[in-house]
Amino acid sequence: MISKLVLTFLLVSITFIFINFFSFNILEEAYGINETQKNNNNNTVNFEKLVSEYENWWINVPVEEDSQEADNPCVIHNTDSVIFLHDPFQMGNFENICTIPHKSLFFPFYIGWCDNGSPGYYGTESYNKLLECALDANRGLVTMNAYLDDKKIVDVLIDNTDVHNLRVLYNKSLDNYYKEIGPTDFFDLTVTNKTQFQTFEKPEDFASSPVKYKAVAYCFCGFIDKDKISPGNHQLSYFTKIEGSGGLDKTKGWDHESKMTYILTVE
């Protein structure tokens, strides 16, 4: 009789321990309290926010700082943790020579955006309308390559001639260097009178003081974590080729090839 009681007690105890252990694991997964997930969350980059910050910088780069105008170009934007590099869109081949702090690097291969300060969209509050416009700005057969110190880190071919049916024909990129960053909401685009862009319906909006428009952006981008680039001398080049952006009408669109090269001294 005693042995049966002991056996019953042991079975109940083991069952209780198992249930508690199993329940704790479920709670860890449900509420994200395991240590691995904590570490991952701490290291997560908000790439959508990064795109909006990039656009707010790039849209306001003045003529005198443009690679096409400067004698010794070094077009960068230094933020707290990331350095933004030149948008290659329709730039041809350009070289920048820069000394930079040791931070992560972010750059677009092909970035489309649309804002409610542009003709046809002025004042619109429709997210879907701006999204369609931004998607159309990324149309085409897109070839993207990037090299860091002669090592190919990005090698992607995308068929985005149908913007509602994007197809990755191949992606041979290393690690997490290539990022496709789509939007989930508007962001505020601040435009100043330093902008080189002549795509706004009412430039008088920002002639004397900055103005904010609502915008949406979609980016095929590159990202090099600071852990992937050590202090010292480096060369980064990124290449974009766009074909078929005008659809069947080859006289339209923005087909081009561009290559940006950065000769970097990372301190």
C-alpha cells in the first residue's frame, strides 16, 4: 500500500514539473522573453525607418554637394549608427573618396518614392494611391551587383516589369547585404529650398521655409553592418542596370546603368 502511494506521489510530482516546464516555454515564445529573442530584438534594424531617413536626407542634398558638381566628391550622410551613401539613379559612373567613422553603411540600388507634393498627387491623403505611384517608380528588369574589396556581396536580378508580381530571378548575395524594403505606412518627407528635385507641383510651398509632405517609398537596397567592414582602407562599388521600365513603349521610362564607387578610409 505504501509503495503504491509513493509511486502515485512520484507520478503526480513528475507530471506537475513537466506541465510547469512546458507552460513556461510556451510563455517564453508567446511573450518573447527568452534570451535569444531579447538579443535579436536589441540588434534589429528598422529598415523602413532607415529608408524614410535616407529620403529626407537625399531629397535635400544641395547642388554644391552633388558628386556631379564637387571637385573632390564625398557624398555621405553621417547618422548616429549608419552612414548613407549616394543614390546611383541615372548617375552613370562616379567615384567618391571619403574618410568615415566605423559605422554600418546603407545605400539604394533602386528606390522609388511618391509624395503628395507632386503633380497628380498634390494633397492626396490616399496611401494606396501613393503606394501605386511608388511601386511604378521601381518598375523594370533590375540587375544589382555590389563588391566590397573585390568580393561580390550582392548579385540579384529582379523582374519587376509587373509591379504587382515581382519575381526574383536569382539572388546569389552573401549573408544579409541585400534588402528589399517595402512600406507599411506613410512617412513625413521634409523638403527645403536646397532640393535639386524639380518634381513638385508648388515649389513656393518650401521657398522660404521647409514643408512636410506625406510620402511612400519602396527600396531595393544594400546594407553593410559595421561588423562586416573593419577599420582601414576599403573599396565599395555598387551597380544598377534598369531595363524595360517604360513597358512596351521604349521611349518612356528610365532605363539606365549606373555605378557608384567609394574609396573609403574607415577610422
